[in-house]
Amino acid sequence: MPLMAAEVLLVRSSSCSLLPSSSPFIPSSSNQMRTSPCRCLLPRGAPLSGFFGCRLTNYSSTINLFSTKEELSAYAPKLRWKRTGGRHISGMVIKCNYPQNADLPRYYSKKEKKPFPVPIVELRRAARERIKNAKGKPRIPTLPPRNGMLVKSLIPVAYEVMNARVTLINNLKRLLKAVPVQACKYCNEIHVGSIGHPFKSCRGLYSNRRNGTHDWTRTFSSEDIFVSLECFHLSDRLGPRITHQERFSVPRAPAIVELCIQAGVDLPDLPTKRRRKPVIRVGRKEIIDANEDDLPEPKPNKHEVPILDILPDEDVVAPLSPEETAQLADETIEAWETVRQGVARLMRKYTVRVCGYCPEVHVGPTGHKAQNCGAHKHQQRNGQHGWQAAVLDNLFPPRYVWHMPESGEELKRELKNFYGQAPAVVEMCVQAGCTTIPDEYKSTMRLNVGIPASLKEAEMVV
């Protein structure tokens, strides 16, 4: 998997100067055969974990990546020393893409508007550049799913997400029988453990009378762990927008289920229109369906997979042994990652909107017109939503909870700055004996931060 030099920045540890990839790295005569160490700064989100890197330090700033040591060793002999001067090859293993420690997720007040995933200035600049480049060129045909057709490569992903979501809910119901979870009576905060945390962070009813202290009670509901947001179901993804008068007649479905339906999952309870020919666009907002009478009978969906059923609460059975609990935790964390990765892939093609003021989401090209926003200063907007592009956490929100130390000690209010946080599902699986923890959550869990034994020791920390 070669990486182009245009995507790489080199940092020389001796001088700490940034060298752009376009300028070659030319060592001096004193270190021509043995150069100072360098490190690679790559784009954020690049899947580099587990790759081996080969750095060329003489008249070249190219960094090549290989998936195995055999590929690296097979490439190395081609770049051995030359008669007048050669290239020094140094190998490295990229073990993780995430920092060792990261800040905890920020709490957003209900009075704050959600930040845009891409700033408005960048969107306008990209739009002007796109219009400028399109002048004098033939019009590019609309690609799926904007033309009404399905993205065929994402149909198996949609079925996989549907079944992984059901597996996740069923496993959480079983884990709740073995791992205690506490929920506050007055706010939506939860804590995974036998006793709730002592931090005064309650913002619920009469919290000022209790000085922010939570009133904990044990919960057995999976909805407290796995937040399932609902949205309107669209019988036609390219049809007219839902009006305010239709808000009670249009059925609602879980947002992830609606996304999978629009991506190709067929459910008899929630039918939707499937087109076999691209639509004809008359104007910006007006479309005409193509005539499909000349097409043969539709073939059965070869990607269709039986959809699992959610277990009723009375049929949930607790795990019988610690080994079964640990195995159930591994399956749960795998289903969690499958849902998140699958939903992220679907959202790259199928548009999802979220209100900038409230948690309302809408799966479709444009948001609905129902005036049911009750967020801060909704009277000024007449209850209308402020639609913007959604991110993964808007559609599939992880509920962050405090991470319990490995020693099993209860959390102390004075040592709050030394504790980490993790999504509630991940924390449940960790306490249930999960063998593997995803790397993206280790930075906020602060696994490498030592917890002081007393307040006097904590005051000595610089």
C-alpha cells in the first residue's frame, strides 16, 4: 500500500523544522550515511494501524507502507547502498492511530447550537469552486442514490447493520442482568457499577436543592444504555417533504432502521418505493419517474438476509457463568463496532439531517417541515427545525459514563480529574470481562493515567 509523498510531512528531530513533502530531504555530508530520526505526520483517520513503514532519507521524502514484514524485506534489497552514496532505510511499526490520552467529551448546553461538521465558509468556498469548474462542461449525470436508485454495494452493509443492531440490543438486555447499571431519577445520567458516582453533576428537577447530587436507582432497561432515536419514515425518499399537518399521519421508526430501509432493506411493516430506472429531473425540486413498463419482472433480492427479532423482556436469560458473561461481552462489543462502522458507511452516501437545536434527526435529502422543535428560543423560529448535516454521534449517540479503575475502588470526588470516560456499552463490556477494547476509546478512558491513593498525593501532581 504505497503512500504518495504529497500526503506526508517530515519532522527532523534534530532541528524540529517542518519540511513539506514537495521539497526533498537532503542530508549533510556528515550524516549522509546515517541521518537523524524522523517521524511521519499523516492525515487524521488514515487506517495505518498494523502497517510497516519504510523511510528513505537520501534525496527522497517518500514513505512507503507495507502490511507485512515480508513485503518490507522484499522491497529493501532494491534500495541498497550505491557506489557514490546510498539510501538509508529504517523501518517502523505503526501500532495505533489514536493518542494516548484525550480530553473528555464536552458537555453542550441546551442553549447552544450544534457546531457544523464543515464550517459555512468552507461550504461556500467549495460551492463556488464547484460552480466555477462546471462552467462550459457537459452536465454530469446524477449518481445513486440521488437519482432514486440504490447503491448496490451498500445493500449487504444495510442488512448487516440491521442484524447487528438487534444483536446489540438482545445482548445488552442479558448483560444488564449481570452488570449493575445505575440511573439518576431526575436526569438522564447513568453509571455502570454497583454504586453511583459521587460527582455533583445532576441538572435535573430540583437539582439546586440537592446541590447537584444524583439520586441513583438500578435500571434494567436497554434504552438507557442504547439510545434509539426515532424519525419519520419516508415512503418515497425523493417525494415531497412532510408538512406540519402530516406529522401525526406519517409513521415513525428508529433512525438506524430508517437508514437501512432507504439503503435497501425491505420490511413489510415499513414499505418504501423502489425505482428501477433513474428519475428525470425537470427542475431543481421537481422530478418525474421514468417509464418502467418495458422492463422485465423484478428479480428477487439476492442480498436479502433474514432479519433477527428483538427478544421480549420476559424471555431474557442472564448469563450463567463468568465465562459466558465474558463471551457475551465480546459479542456485544463486536456488534457495537459493526453498527457504528456500518452506519458511518451508509451516511457517506445517504443524507442524514439533524436539527441544530434539538436531537431531532431526519433521514432524507431535506428535513421535514413539522414545527415541533421545542429547544431554546423555538418561539422565534415558530417551532421550525434548523436542519444541518448530521454526524455519526447525532444518529448513533454514545452515552459516555465514568470509567471504573481496574482496582475496583469506588470513585472519589476529589480525584475526578484523574478518571476517564467511555461509552456506556463499552464500559459494560469492560466490566463484564471483555478481552479486547477498541483503540478509539482507550484515549478517553485514560488507562495509562495513575490514580493517586489520597488527596495529599493528588495535590503533589504537577
